[in-house]
Amino acid sequence: MKKKNPTSPPGWEPYLAAAIEAAQDAAGIQMESLGRPHTIGYKGETDLVTEVDRASESAIVERIRATFPSHDFLMEESPFRPGGSPFLWIVDPLDGTTNYAHGFPHFCTSIALWHNDRPAVGVVLDPVRNELFTVLRGAGAFLNGNPIHVSREDRLIRSLLATGFPKNIRKVRNKNIRRFYRVILRARSVRRSGSAALDLCYLAAGRIDGYWVADLAPWDSAAGVLLAEEAGARITDLQGSPTVLGQDGIVATNGRIHAALLEILAPRPSQRGREKVKGKT
């Protein structure tokens, strides 16, 4: 029997409603300015931030704080100032900033609520496609109110995968390029969309069969990981150990191809030695 639109666990609905309203506020700002010239700042050589990122973040905080003024926030564009609340909102106001700055219509807002260090609520809103992904821990994952689930594909060669590359790829040793090379020769294909949150939502909806990345920021993964897990995904780090936010790397799949993907992502001992030497050159 399919789960109905999330109404349990009891008591979390006001938090979900606030997150949805906040994401919709941000979406309005983003769509109004999409395709226009932007004021672009740089957090790194290729790590962008625009005035729309900041305006979206301000709108989200204003909306949520109007109802929950004592809650803490961990956000991409602002320093973390913990106040000791057991409630922590983890916010990426505009995931896919580079896409957005170029007018490439693939980006979203990601909002998650953690309570006592556990994920409880997640919302990811894609304003271009008008797709709202929502989740409550223990109540399933939903797209526009309809339940979603991971795919049932069990062969890697028939699987569509997604990945990402580090924003500071020119400087870090672990560039994910060798892993990408190994995987793309064994899977049907690999996509690199520029939005980790949407990649995890697409996994939850069965649009892709697996996703991996060398590292993720908490705001990139907090809502998407919960959505994927509630949709039936298996999520580990690159070594196959449990992970929550993916800060040490993440492999997220429908579960059926997980072992096969892990085997390709983790090079054999002889390969590790060669890659370590190459990484120093």
C-alpha cells in the first residue's frame, strides 16, 4: 500500500510547512531574476555567490524565524552562530549557483531541519520544473505530494549515475576524475548536473540509479540524503561505511547496484599506489 501525503510522525507538520513556505519565498526571488545580469562574488576561483543567493537566504531565515525565533541556522552564505537550540536548520538557498549565474535552468533551494543531531524534515524545491520534494523522517519521501521510491535496476551497465567534482578542483588531489573514468566505462552513462541536492532527489525519484561524490557540504546533502533514505536508498561513504552528511565522500544508490559501484570507486591496492604517486606530480 502506498503511503499517503506525509502526516506523520505527529508534530512535525508545522516545521515542514515553514520549510515549504521559505523555499517558495526563495523560488520567487530566483525566478524573478533568472536570465538577468548578476552581481557575482567569488569564494574561490570558480566558487560563485550572487546577490540572489544572499537574497534567497535572507528570505528563508526571515520566514522560518517568524515562527521559530529560537532555532539555529547552518547556512552556506553566512557564518555559523550556534545558540544552543536542539533545532538546527541547514540551508542551501541556491544549490547550483554556477548554473543559475549562466542562466542554465537547473538549480534548487534545499532546506533541512535537524533535531538533536538527527534529520527530521527536508524540502528541496526546483522552481523551474515546479517540483517540490518533501520528507519527514519515518513517513516516506514525496514529489509534489506523491510518494517516490528508488529504482529497481540491479545491473550497473544499465544504470544512469550522477556525480560531481570539487569546486576547488585545480588545487585538491582528489579530483574525482579517475573515479569518473572508471565508472563511465562500466555504467550506461554518468551525468554531472551541478546540483547535489537535485541529484539526491533524482535518486529518490528513480530517475537515476546511483550517485557519488568525493565530499559534500552539509547544506548540499542534509535534505537530499534524508529524501533518498526515505525513498529506499542505501547511503555510505566511499569505503562503504555509514554516513549522514557525506563530508568524507558519499555513495548513494538504489541499493541493488551499491556493491558493484563501491568496488569500482575503490581502486585496488596497486592502483592506490599509482594514483598516490601521480597525485604528487
